[in-house]
Amino acid sequence: EPEVTQTPSHQVTQMGQEVILRCVPISNHLYFYWYRQILGQKVEFLVSFYNNEISEKSEIFDDQFSVERPDGSNFTLKIRSTKLEDSAMYFCASSDLAGSYTGELFFGEGSRLTVL
Amino acid sequence: QKEVEQDPGPLSVPEGAIVSLNCTYSNSAFQYFMWYRQYSRKGPELLMYTYSSGNKEDGRFTAQVDKSSKYISLFIRDSQPSDSATYLCAMKGSGNTGKLIFGQGTTLQVKP
């Protein structure tokens, strides 16, 4: 069964450092998303991406965040200068066109980011 | 008022019990209603979605949406220990941005 894969599974970084989280979406999906979940809190939407453009972003997704599809398979989330409050589990998800309407998203297993 | 509210539990039931999980919401623009299951240290996995009001059944799972009351439910019949997980309700409006608003999640434990 096709799946969304994320790397790394866990990253520890110092405050102020840049972090890149990587995702390989399901191959025939064209809609890509990042969500995050701070420990004990809700899963929160960060950004959606389609056709090499951001479709929608949340208030959380400020100038220190960026997304990119550098090639035909990868989708990345970059945090330019990490803060303590960026510590969270970051989930990548993908969908086809129908799923982007119905909410049928396929999530990866997440990348845990710990900022010290 | 929070946009989506869900009792975090935990909820503990014996194997074979009928489980009822619920969420309330405040945004009348929500059109699609989803239930995701999340096992420990894993990503959310879609169980089912419903459009607008009504019921939807898939095996042991039944989702109900009452838009007039802004209330959604997930029923699990004949619950199994393998159903032990956190259940997340999620909602979205129309449009294709895939922006989901999640509830807090309810942790369910089914005891053999």
C-alpha cells in the first residue's frame, strides 16, 4: 500500500539553527500539506501546497517557515531559525484532488523536532 | 468558544462494547467531517469522512453528523483491543486546500 514517508524520524537541534524536514508523498498525489502537533495538543494545519505554490497557510506559518518541492518526489519544510516553541511532531500529508476537497489526507508517521 | 471541541478522555471499555465518540463545533461553514485514528507515535489515519448531515457506515464503524446541532459522532460496534488508539475528529469547509481543523482527540482503551 502506498504511503507517505518522512525523514528524519527525530531531530534534535539548538535554538537558532535551521532545520529541514523531508517528505516523500504518495506518488500520484499532487496536493501536499504540513501539520504539526505539539505534545499534548491538537494537530494543527500549517500549510497546503499545490502546483509549486502555497494554496493556504495558517498564522503559525510565518516568515521563518518555508516549503519547497525541490524535485519530482520530495516535499520539504524548512524552519530558518528554530525556537523552543517549534518543538513538536511535524506531519507531512498528501492527497489527490478529491481528497483535497473531502479531507481524505494520507499522513506520514511524523518527524519529531526537539529544540534545545 | 473553541472551533472544535472533543473530550480527551481517556475512555476505557471492555472488549465487545459499543463505543461512542463525539465532537462539537462552532463554525457553520464546515461541510466535511472526518474521523482519524492515531496510534501511539504514528500519523493520523483516516477512518471515514461524511459530507454534510447524515450517517455513514463502514463495517463496525458508523459516523453521524447533525449539522443543526453542530455535533458529530463515531460509533464503534463490537470493540476490539486493536481499536485502542486516539480518535481525532476533523472538519473542513468547502474548497480544495485540505485545511483540516482537528479536535483534541479521545484516547480509547479496549480491555480484553
